[in-house]
Amino acid sequence: MACDILVTGCRGQLGRDLVASFSADHSVRGVDLEEFDIRDRARTLEAIRKADPGTVLHAAAYTDVDGCEGNRELAMAVNADGAENMALACRKVGARMVYYSTDYVFDGKAGGAYTEDDQTDPQTVYGQSKLAGEQAVQNVLDDYVILRIAWLYGRHGRNFVKTMIKLGFQQLRNRQQGRKVTPLKVVDDQFGNPCWTMDIARQTRAVLSGQLTGLFHATSDGETSWYGFTQAIFEALDIDVVVKSCTSDESPRPAPRPKRSTLSNQRLNEAGLNIMPDWRSSLESFLREHSKEIIREL
Ligand SMILES: NC(=O)c1ccc[n+]([C@@H]2O[C@H](COP(=O)([O-])OP(=O)(O)OC[C@H]3O[C@@H](n4cnc5c(N)ncnc54)[C@H](OP(=O)(O)O)[C@@H]3O)[C@@H](O)[C@H]2O)c1
């Protein structure tokens, strides 16, 4: 039976909130690796033909940025070929496609916020594979939406906010038990826009209702560093965790992160459809709504 919306990656952190948000007033089907692998073109075409959706929200991806670095073939197969397969399937059934891309398509050296017109130059395999996915979607479809989002967190799956809450409470426990307290070290020289998955879901709804087509930046307003983000988490929870700032050089990762991948939602602003809130107020709303359950699950 046909559905309004099909969400890929429905067991991931964004996919779950997309399903939750759109289910309120649409018929929604969620699919993930268990249903079919987006690398398999024939299976993808067949699954989309059967589901016959009006819109596909394509949130499935290989998102382990460091993992991608040592696994280019898999990254390109899932993030580029998988996106192309989905675009071909959408073309076949006449569905609109929303592809979620990333701030990591930029090298992060500009010093200011990137607009949609700025030159891309991804420095990581993950960023390269996601950019190749954007290009595949643009090559195959006329009616597409690409949303570049960043620094995602949400209620489900693994993310930075949940990891920091876990580490923060570990430190508090150690202190209560009289054990040595090791400060959390967090990098203070990489800047971006933290985004709550529910805000991305709401922004997706606004873009679809507004009948927009094309490439858009869709991140929270304002930028911070990972260190600033961490401090904001503990301030909002009102807990006294010792956090020390460090540089990227002191905390090396297999995939080099952009220094400043802050995005400006220029095109959404021009269209009068930018509903992304300020990152800090959004984080506070998220923690008000979900911190109790997250802490209970530690
Ligand atoms: N996380 C971020 O900070 C961030 C930032 C910018 C953009 N984005 C983009 O936003 C989207 C959603 O990200 P997310 O953090 O919600 O990702 P996520 O939690 O990792 O979810 C991705 C989902 O896709 C599934 N998947 C992986 N390979 C697949 C395949 N070959 N076929 C079918 N499904 C497959 C994964 O299944 P398994 O878990 O079983 O592998 C997972 O359920 C992605 O396109 C990502 O690139 C994310």
C-alpha cells in the first residue's frame, strides 16, 4: 500500500525522530538495514516501488567519521552509491527526495559561516562520500531537497550530548566515592552548530510544506566549540563537572575535523522558512524534555 513518507535509516538517531514527527499527520513507513541494504540497487528499486511513497526522507548513511577514513570503499558504496540508488528509485515512482548532508563537505578553513554558494572541499572520506551523494541526487532528480545539517544529537542512538552526560556523571560518582577526579578534556578549536534531531524534523516539515527544491543549509543559529557545547550541557543540568579545554592536536583523530564548519542558513532565510532555533535554547529544551530518562538509563 502506498505511504506518504518513507524514512530510510529509521533506527538511527535522526530517522527515529523523523518517523515520530511525521507520523502525527502522515502515513509513514520506516526502513533500515534489516529491511534492505541501500547499496543493493535492485532491492532498493523494488522496495521503493512497493512502498510507493510521495516523499523519501533519506537518513540512512555510514556515519562513523573515523571508521569511514579507513574504509573508503564502504563509505562511497553507502553514502554515494546508496544515495544514487535511492534517487533512481524516487525518479521511478515520482517521489520527492530529501537527502541529509553534512557541514563536513567544507574544509573549515574559511574563518566564517559557509553559505550554500561557498566552495566545497571535504577533507575526510566521510565528507567526500556525502558530497558525492549530494551530486548523485542532483544528477538524477529535479525535485529534490538537500539539507546540510551538523553536530546532531537526539534522544536515540549515540551522540555527543549523551556521551558527555555519561562521562560527567561518572566523574561526579568518582568524586562522591573519594576517588581521583580526572577532568574531561574537550577540544576548543573546532567550531560548528549543534542541532537537535527534532529541530531538523520540524525544519524538514517546513521545507516540504513550502514546496522548496534545491540545496539548503539547515543548522541551529549560533556557533560554539565542542568545549563550549560541553559547558552548556553541564550548565543546563546544573552539575559541577570539571572540564578542561584542549586543542585538536592534543586529541588527534583518524579523520581530521574541520576547524570551523559553521553554516549559515542563507537560502532558508531568503525563502522565509528558516525555523531553526538558537543552539543553546534548543539544547536546554532537549535536556528539559529528555535528561531524566537519559540519566536513568546510564
Ligand atoms: N550524526 C551527525 O552528527 C550528522 C551530522 C551531519 C549530517 N548527518 C547526516 O544525517 C543523517 C542521519 O544521521 P544519524 O546520525 O541519524 O545516523 P545514524 O544514527 O548512524 O543512522 C543511520 C542509519 O542508517 C543505517 N544504515 C547504514 N548503512 C546502511 C545501508 N547500507 N543500508 C541501509 N541502511 C543503512 C544505519 O544502520 P546501522 O546502525 O545498523 O549501521 C543506521 O540505522 C545521515 O545522512 C548523516 O550523514 C549526521
